[in-house]
Amino acid sequence: MNSVTASAVRKTQLLTLVVIASNVVGNVSLSHGMRQVGKIVSASPLDYARAFANPWAMAGVLVLALWMISDLALLSRADLSFVLPVTASAYVLIALAGHFLLHERISAQRWVAIVVITLGVVLAEETPPRTTEGAPEHLL
Amino acid sequence: MRWILVGIIALCNTVGDVLNTAGMKRQGEAELDPRSVAHMVAGIFRNPLVLAGLGALAVAFIALLSLLSISNVSFAVPATAISYLLETLLAKYVLKEKVTWRRWGAASLVAFGVLMLSW
């Protein structure tokens, strides 16, 4: 592998880590904030806007904005069918964070689910990140 | 109510991710220095595929907020399980990615694991 390819692979790996970490931190923070806010099922945007007065919800939204940008950057470098399973490790970390930080109970079945998802992540990581060249012209 | 929200999230996530992938591939590989990131973000606002994709994801996000407020995080986030298989299918036939047995296996394991989380 030449140095240009190695550097490209490292950038893709770094982006993958940013996508996973920001997904976990953003969702845990937002979930914590939304539970302090209470139930909202409403068609009015104002009811959702009020939720952002909560600092945890606000912080969660900001970190999820970073997640969105890093996810788009990653999709510019890697296949969707690679990005999806690999970034699913966020579910495992979110469940663990829910357990250790928000004190949610994890049943035996959820522990099995966590192992199954982890196997999927490992399997996807063994494929090359990108299998296409250029853009999908037929869509443009 | 929960399951209606789950359906909206799955559908909008799938459409959004496929449009975003196509749009970002057209924009070219992103670099990581601040100048390139700023350039990439500016490019997104002139990229109709990504704008449409983000619109679909915004709808999914509002549905997710509702779902998070009536159930806990371990239920709400994995509610998108179905979209994993649907997105892998569209990645193969619409985005023309080489979806090998490893990728199908990975998507299936993740989708199954995510469903188990919400049982």
C-alpha cells in the first residue's frame, strides 16, 4: 500500500471514529434532556423548540449537527453499505452508556443483541470501505 | 403511536441516506483540514441531492424526538432496524456498490441485533 492510499485509509478511519463518538454523545445527551422536558407528541414546532431550552437537549442537538457533517464527509469517501453496519457500533455504545450513565436496565436479551450487532460491525470492517469510482452518474 | 413513528423514521432515513450518499459522491472525497471542511459544508448548500436527503432526515429526526420523549434511548434509536436492510438493497441496486456476502451478513446481523434491542 503506498503512502497516499495509507493516508486516505487513515482519514476514512478517523472520520468513522468521529461519526460513532458524536452519535453516542449526541444521542445520550439529547435523551437525558428530553426526559427532563417530559412527553411531547405534537404537530407544533413550538413545542419542540421549547425542548431546546434544556441545556442537555441543546448540547445533544449541537453534537448531532457535528455527527451529520462528519457522516456526510464519510459518505463522500466510503460506501453506504460499509458506513451503515460499521457506524452501528454506536448502538452498542449507546446501550452501554444508557446502562452506565442513565441507569437503564440491560436484560440478558439486550446483552445478546449487543454481541450480535458487534459481530455485524466486525464483519463489515473486513470489507474495503469503497467499491465504486466517481459518482453514480445515472442518478445525476 | 410508537410504531407509526418507527415507520416514518425508517422510510425517511432510507431515502435520506441514499440521496446523501449519491450527492456526496458527486461532491468528491472530503478532506479533513478546516478549510476543506468549510468548503464541503458550503458545497452541501448547492447540492440538490444532499439538500433533499437532509430534508428527509429532518422529518426522521422530528419523528425521533417524539419517540424519545415517550420511550427510552435504548428503544428509540434502534427503531430504525428495518432501514438497514432496505438501505443495503438500495446501495446495491441504486448506488451500484459491490455488496458482498460479508456486507449482507453485516447488515443482517446489525438489523437483527437492533430488532432484539427493541423487543
